[in-house]
Amino acid sequence: MIRGALVANPIVRFWQNSLRKIPADERFPFLQEVYFTNLYRARIFSVVLILSHLILIAIDFRLKASGLWITMPGYKYLFYMHVVLEIGLLTFLILFLITKRASADEVKKSDMALLLIFLLFMLVWGAGLSTVDQMINGQITVYLIIILATAVAFYVSGTYSLFLYLAAQAAFIIGISATQPNPHMLLSNYINGSALTVFAWVLSRMIFAARVRQFLNAKTIERQKVEIENAKEKIESILKNILPETIVKQINGAGYPPPDYNPSTTIVFADFVSFYKIAESSDAREVLKILEDMFNAFDETVRRHKLEKLKTIGDCYMFAGGLFMEDNQLVETVEASIEIREIVKRFSAELRTRTGHDWALRIGIHTGPAITGIIGTWRFIYDVWGPTVNIASRLEAASLPNKINVSQQVYDELKKTDGYLLEPRGALAIKNMEAVEMYFVERKN
């Protein structure tokens, strides 16, 4: 459909043979650049030549007053050529000024034809002026200047540039044949003019081909930049899935951050009860799919509360609050813990049907200081260390199904909020540590 639309467009058909190296979907931008470059240069040429030839016309009148128009008729014809150029360029300039600076798909074939007619006018006029120059000085310098300036300044496709230079050469030959009586001088002008015309045409083709290559190179660079940006975004997205976003920004800025001491953070461990029994007696793919669904739901809850997921260890889900905040986000971690427990409870009947087992969470929460940072250089992770982590893990192990077990430190802060029910459990011994005061926490209705 795109290719059909391009072929149907008049500007594309106009330069179809010159666009073979450019992919179809990139021809509009190329044609837009070429057209408006030519249009801009044609306007500049017109203004400069109009102003300069006003001076030359004034000189022509002085030559008339000195009697040269009678003694050397070529000067009279020179005046006529200057007038023709003034009238022609004024006409073209008016047409150029009223030409809309539109997008490429609005450029008409007539707009392109106007530029070609302008170039044809300039080349034929140059040939005509050289004819007059033959009458006065026997030279063809003006024709050579005009034809080379056209080749260098304007981008024209192969078919139309051949037409332009053949027309200019024909006008040149006709003109000097009529005005140069010396056969040796005539032959010399034939050879020089023809050679320079061929050279100008070849030069115009080289310049046009270079413009096409420049455009293609620019597009290649643009595509590479887009690919690099896409790759960078993909890598950054992967990093953000591995590391907290704050750490990713630090890595992109100053490099890998050193380990940091966090005086107040809240650590949460959530673990499925008797998961090894469920895994042993259930289809592995089914269990893995359930874990993926549950952890995805947990992820969404943790993100919504602006907390940080740290990692999963088998069926254990670990997250934290206060890592990049001034406060320890204790309330947010408790709320997130209640929500993820409710997610499991809400789907418990469905999960029992799918696996034949009850699914429940044990959750443990503790708050306190911790060391945070990136560990490793290969498959590295962002992790936390310290007694706070160990106590939170032991609190989870000492919890009961679908219960949230918290420490004395968590209890001391939560009782200030008056939004939770805290059930004392007493001081319970935990592995490799002294007895810890524990509490079950629930949200007040």
C-alpha cells in the first residue's frame, strides 16, 4: 500500500529513475530536501542576478550614449539579453515566492517543472549571451560559467539533467554558428563548449549521486542512533528489573555505588507454608505457573506502595521499605504484607483445586539498620545485610499460616498509629538468637 501510494505520487514519478538506491519509504523526505534546497537556491540566484544586472543595464545605457550600439551592434544585443534576464528572473521570482513551502506529499509535478524551466531558461540564456559575446569578443566564457554554476548549485536527476544540458548545447551551437564567421574559431568553440558541457553534466551527476549517498548515510546514522537508543532503553529496562531504579540511575551517572549504611530500613520475608510438599506432589509446570502469578501480583502491590522488591529465593518473596527514603516506610510495608496475604487467601480455593493442597503465607517483618549495596560483578544483585535481615527471616519462620509476625521494634511504631490490632505472642526463641518479643498484626476494620 505504501509503495503504491509512492508510485502514484507525481513527485515520485517525476524522479523515479534517480531514486532506485533510496528505499521507497524514504523517498518523500529525500525529495522534500532536494526540492526545497533547489527552490531556496533558485530564489537566491534570482535576487542576486536581478540586482547585479540592474547595474549592467545602467552600464549598457552609458555604452549607448557613447555610440557603441552603432559601431558595435553586439552591445545593443547585450542590452536586450540583460533585459530578457531581468524580466525572466522577476517572473520566476514571483512564481517562487508564491510557491507554498509544503510537505513533500503536497509538492506537485508543476512545482518541480517550474524549477526545471528556470534552469533551462538560465542555460539557454547563457548560451544566448555567449552568442552575443562572440559578436563582441569572440569568447564563450559566460556560457561556461552558467553551465558549471548550474551543475554545482542545483540537484537534478539523470534524465532531466541530460535534457537540460543537451538543450543548452544545442542553443550554444546554433548561436555561435550564426555569429562566428571564422571556421577555425568556430571549431575551437564547438570543441571547448561541447567538452565543458559533457564535463558539467558528469559533474552534476556526481554531485547528485553524492547527495543521494549523503541522504542515505544520514538515514543510516539516524537508524543506528534509534537502534542504539532502543538497545540502551532495553538494557536499562533489564537493569531496572534487576536493580532498584535509584541504583540504575547512579550506575548510569557515577558508576557502581559503594556499599551504604542505612540506619532505618524495614525488611519483609513472605514464604509459602509447606511448599516443598506441594512441589513434590504436584505438576512442576503448574506449580511454577502459580508462583509466577503470585509473585507478579506481589510485585504490583510492592510497586504501588513504592517499596523495593529485593529478590525471590525459591518460594520466598523478600522486599523492603526505607532503602531510598528518609523514613523506614514501616506502615507501607505492613500494608503491602496484608495485601499480598489477602491475594493468596482470595485464590486459596482455586489453588487447592489446581494442586490438591492448601496455599498459605507466613510473613515476618523487622525494622532496623542494614548494609545495602551491589554484590558481585557477574550476575550481580542488589542486596541487604545485617541483623535486621536475619531477624526478619527468623520472624517469618516463627510465624503461622496466613499470619504476619512482627518484632518489638515494629510493634513500638505501629501502636502509635492506632490503625492496627497487635496480638502479643510473648518472647519466643529463634534459631541462633536470643528470644525475641513477637506480635501478630492485623488491620483494624
